[in-house]
Amino acid sequence: MAGLYDRVTRVSPDRISVHHFQAILILRAAGELTDEQAITLVNERLITPLEGSEITDANSILSVLDGKNNAASKIQYALKVDAVNMLTESGASLATESNWRAALEI
């Protein structure tokens, strides 16, 4: 299965920068961005816009974020996404797609 995992781990100019993604997710968690604005900001940095399963994964992450009870929980989840994405990007031994999905609750 492709998806955001592939965009985080690929070695190409069309890779999602984990720092860019984290900044967007923190602002979304703080209520400063809509879902549409968040996706638009991700796409601005990509050669090929998110599509198919990538959009599904992005929406799943946003849904988990929205399901958190309070602002602190939302920010904590956003930080967890960042940590998991940094380990995944760097090729950590536990950074398989199934572990990535489990950690992000998607």
C-alpha cells in the first residue's frame, strides 16, 4: 500500500518534508488551519499533489487529531506524528509501514 508513508520515506524532490508537515499539523491542531488549507499547504511543496491513498491517510490523521478531547491532547498527537515521521524518514529499524500506521492510529 502506498500513501503518505511512501511520501515520507521516498528519496526524491517529491518527498514530504517532515518539518513542513509538522508545522502544518501543529497549526491545524491549534485551529489555525482548515483541513482544506492543510492539504493545500502540503501540496504546495510537492511536484505531484497528494492523491488517492495519500489523501485518505492525510484525512485519517486529521480525523484522529479531531478526535482528541482537548488542545493539549491534540498538540501531543501532533508531536507524536512528528516523532514517528522523523524516525521513519531517517530509516529507523522499527520504521515499517505497519508500525507507522499503528503509531499514528490510522
